[in-house]
Amino acid sequence: MSSSKQAVTSFQLFALMSRSVIAVGLLGVARDVTEIGKQDGWIATLLCGALISILIGFLVMLCHRFPQRSLVEMIEYTLGHRVSTILAFVYGAYYFGMTAMITRELIEIISTWFLDKTPFWVIMAAGIIPVIYIAVKGIHCVVRFVEVVFMLSLPFLILILMGIPYFESINMMPIGGVGAKNIILSMEKVLFAFSGYEIFLFFNPYIGERKNIRKMVVGAGLFTTIIYTMVVLVQILFFGYEELQFLLYTVMKYFRSFEVPIIGRLELVFIFFWSAALCSTLCINLFLSGMAFGKGLSWGKKQGKATYLILGIAAGVVSLVPANIKSVLNILTWFGYTNVVVGMIIPFLVLLLSYRKKVKGGEIIDESV
């Protein structure tokens, strides 16, 4: 592989994985997982994240079997050109839908907390235009932007612990009291929050330090597991699981519940970091949508740039369609279920079928050609 193609370093891969997973789900994951898991919702979050990390470890095997192929190209090698074309459009539509709904989520937050008098389409344009610009500039620009935003987001780890003086340990008691069955059932509620872990399969051919792939992607999975578990546990300790069921944006309410000297209103600081983080997630999803559609249409580089422009504008328009935030959350829930197919079932099927092909020089050889 040429050095020019090695656009993603180990740390950038870690940042891409983390920023793709930690996104919209952060705002309401505590409410969702405690609906069934109650005070043990944090245990369900921890177990779900651990299972996802194990899954990621297995999917890394695809990267080693196809060192120079993206996921769509892997599908073409194992399932044929026609199937790969169909699934390329499926992935393109999935990431396009995610781009649109995440854009709407960003609009809702900014409109609610900052610009309540500003029309939605103005906020949408202000958010989607820079995202389109970054996607059009290509993978180098995308990964560097995500890397910078990831670094800027790290203070969140400190902010989330600011409520320690107000924690009530009784809110998490008794540990394990809901029973194993309810803990397992509540894992489904947190599944959407972990959507996005499969993106490293699309960036696979651009990863330079290949010996570190497993370490970085599994590490990112464990990192996001720790973040989500900490977020859920902190809010259980602060609110109690009963109160969480009546809150829409639980993290926002948490930061709004107390003030810190010098910093003042923590929710405004959080919105700043979260909005930047969400823009990076938008860049990833728009870029992957364009990549998938481009593979399906067999377009070149010039057509690919036009694809990002068209998809970005279309995503902005579609983001204005849902009537309210409840509709958006319902749609995102269905995207969470869809991720089970595009993130788990299809990649695992490709992995299993890849063993029917012979490997030569680190690359799969199709004997049927």
C-alpha cells in the first residue's frame, strides 16, 4: 500500500471509533437503560459494552484477511458483485439516515438551549455546510478533524464527575436487585448507544499501522464502555432511576442541577463540547454514506465529491421532516436495531464466508474468477 493511502494513524483510528460510538445516545442512555434495569442499569451498560468489545475483536480478523479492502469490497469478494452493490446502497442509506437524524438532534439542542427564535433551517445550514466541506475534502480532513474534536472532548471526563458531592449511594442499592433477567433485557435498551463500532471496516485500507488495529479498536470499545457506564452510574447516583424516567435529556438536566465556581452553568460548557463532538460524528457518517454509494455506483474521485455535496444537502432537508424530537428518537431507535444487521450480522457472515477463499500474500484470492 502506498504511503499516501495510509491516512489513518493508530491514535486517529482510536479517535474515529470513539467519536463514532459516543454520539446521540449519550444524552438519554441513562433513561433508556434504567427503564427495565432500574438501579442496575449501569451493570447492563457495562455488560453490553464488554460484549461489543469482544465482537469488535472478532471483526478485526476481517482486516487481517482483507488488508487492502473496505467492507463493501470484502462483501464483493465473498458474496459477489451484485450482492455487494445492493449492500453498498443499504450501507449508504443507513449512514445517510444517521446523518439526517443526528443533524436534527443537533438542531433541537441548539434551538432549545441557545437559539430558540432561530428557524430550524438556518441552524441546519450552519451545521451541515462545514460538515459537507470536510467530507468533500476527503479522508485526511475527516480523520484530522475527528482527532482534534476527540482531544477537545476529553474534559467531559472531568465535568461528568462534578456532581460527586451530591451523589446518594442508596440510589444504586441493592446491587443486582432487579435480577439477571431484567439486566439482560435492559441491554437491548443501550444497544443503540453503541452503534457505529463497525466503521473501522470501511477505513481498513487507509490504516497505516496495521499491527495496532486490534489494540486500538478493542481499546476504543472498552473506552466507550467505560464512558457510558460512568455516565449511567453517575446519573443513577444523582437522580435515582425513578426520576430518570421523567427526563428527556438526562445529561443536560444533570449539568443544569448545580453550578461550579468560575465555570458557572455546566450545561452550557457541555453543549459546547457535545455540539463539536456531534459535528465530528456527522462528518464520519456523511463520509461513509458517500463512500458506500460511490462503491455501489462505481464512481471515481470527482463524482465522489459531488456525492458528498448532494447527500449533505439532502440529509439537511430530510432532517427537517420529523414533526418533533419524539419522532426523531423513535427513528433513531429503529436505526439501533438496523445496526445489528449492518454492524454484526453482515460482517460476521462475510468473515465466515471468507474462509472459503484462499489467501495469498495477505490478500483473499477468488478462485472462481
